[in-house]
Amino acid sequence: MRHLFIYVLVLMAACFVQCGENVNNNTDHNSANNFGNNNTKSADAPKSYFRLEVVAHKPNSDGVCGDVYDLKVLADTTIVPDSVRFLVDGVQVSAFSADTQYVLDTKNLRVGGVRLSAEAVLGGKTEYLSASLKLKSDIEPRRLSYKVVKRFPHDRSAYTQGLVFDNGVMYESTGLNRKSSLRKVAFEKGDILQSIPLGDEYFGEGLAMDGDRLIQITWKNHKGFVYDKQTFNKLHEFNISTEGWGLVLHNDTLILTDGSENLYFIDKNTFSTTKIMQVYDSNGPVTMLNELEMVDNLLYANIYQTNLVAVIDLATGKVLRYIDFAGLLPPTMYADDTDVLNGIAYDSKNKRLYVTGKNWPQLFQVDVNF
């Protein structure tokens, strides 16, 4: 009887092992089937044959305007595309041909991020390839000094964000929640001729003038306002996709900053972004771009939290020079709420440049020593 019991136990154990092997085999079989299905799906997807490589002519180049690069369409096999064309920032630089290489001279390119792409055609199908470059400026900006020509009284309570000169008066946008405003100022005496507050929830920022319109943006509300220049009646509101810092009008296009190195070019009627450009100097991106002004077709940008104003070439995004306004406000005029330099306005008719700061008691007419 005992032998019979042991025999039964052995038989049950063998059955259990066999059943376990069947379960494992079924699992492996199902896994294999699933893997095969995945292979089938992958086979249905478009196959990539090529890649775009960017090779600098100058060894160890860190990306400077003027560097030369080879753009190469390569494959891991012996397959060769029927034809290729190359594009830079979406603009074709070579027509379709059998040449799989293009020599790119960057001397005339803008600074910052540059999109490189190629279209490789094989058997009637086009494969789209992409790469990128970041280019610093090839110009070492000089630091310029200044001379104070005149001083004018300025409302110390004005947290200046935007400043515009027009026909003998200043239009000013001031910031801070529950203190933001739009103002018209007789700057020679400092008298406030006209003023309206923004809503308590808004922090006023940059200001631009377009004919009979004043355009003001806000900081974090993603909101802007258009006013009648004479009455300050609000004509309408618009949305902006970024933070709002500085604003200026140039050639019927608004240029906006958001505290980064980016300049946003915005249609003045639809307020949609049409282009983004970066600002770089010889060291790399220039961030904290704030208040803006156009001065004889050059863009002046205050670098927030510094005494510097960058002079920028709008064709390339290169900083050409820095104006250093250190010491402009005498230490004896500082108070507890005195903040940084901010506010640039230009009288294009008389070639006069004005600057001030946040909660500064004076506005300065200055000459820059070019």
C-alpha cells in the first residue's frame, strides 16, 4: 500500500511538471506570435534609409557665424538616393540633384538656432531629414560710454516699463500689480497730463505707438491692450503667447521680448507671431532682453537687472555694441524703492535719446560716445 502511495505521488509530480511545461510553452508561443505581429507592424511603417550629418571644416568649432560646414546625406548601407536637395531655415539652398553633399558658409546667416534639412528621394518616395546648428556672433561688441546732456524730473512712483517719445511728450507704461498705468507726460517738467490705471490683476509692461494707437502689453497675463492715443479709450484687447516684457513697432511689425534671448515679430493688426529671432553676442545667447526702442534702424534693448543697453542688428540678431549706463543715476538720488535702469525713448526728428529707470526721480537725455 505504501509503495502504491509513493507511485501515485510520483505520477502526480510528473503530471504537474508536464502541465507546467505546457503553460510555459504556450506563453512562449504567444510571445513569439506577438513579436511576429510587431514585426509585421514595423514592416508596414516607412523605412528610414538616410540621415543628415553636419561636419565643420574647422576642427573643434563651437559654432560662430562665418564657419563652414559640410551637410551630408549618408546611409548605413550602400543605398544611394536618386536625388537630394538641402534647405536652411526652410529656404532651399540647392535644387534636387544627385549630389548628396552641400557646403554651407554661415557668414550671412543669423545667429542662434539654425534649422538644417534635406529631402532625399528614393524610388519616388521622399525622406525628410533634419539637423540644427547654433551660431554665436563673429563680432566682439564694444562697450560705449555716455554723456548726460540734460536732466528732467520724473515721477519717482512710476515703475517704468515702456517709454515712447512723440511730438514733445512721453507716453509711459508703468508696472506692478494694483499700480500699473498708461500715462502721457510733459517730460520737461515731469507733469502727468493724462493717466488711466490698469485693472488690479494686470502688471503693465512694454509700450509701442502705431499712428493714433497705443499698444500696451502685460507681464504674465498673456494679454495686451490697444488704446486711442488721444482719449486713452481702450479699443480692444489681444492675446500673446508668451510673457510680455518689452515692445516696439518697426516697419509695421511689433517686436516683443519675454525675458529670454528671443525677439518675437508680431503682426500689428492680427497680433499673431510671424517670426522668432534670437539675439547672440560673441559669447552666446543674450538673455533678459526687456524694454525696446528703435534708434536709426538699430534695435536698442535694455538688459534687465543691468546697466547695459544692447545695440542689435535686426538682420542677423547680432549684438553690435553695448552702452554701459553705470552711474547714470547719482547715488544721492537713490531711495528704498529705487530699482534698475529701464525705459528708452528716441526723438528721431532731433536725434535725441532719453533713458530712465524704475522709480527713478529723473529722466536723462544722453549722448552716446560711438
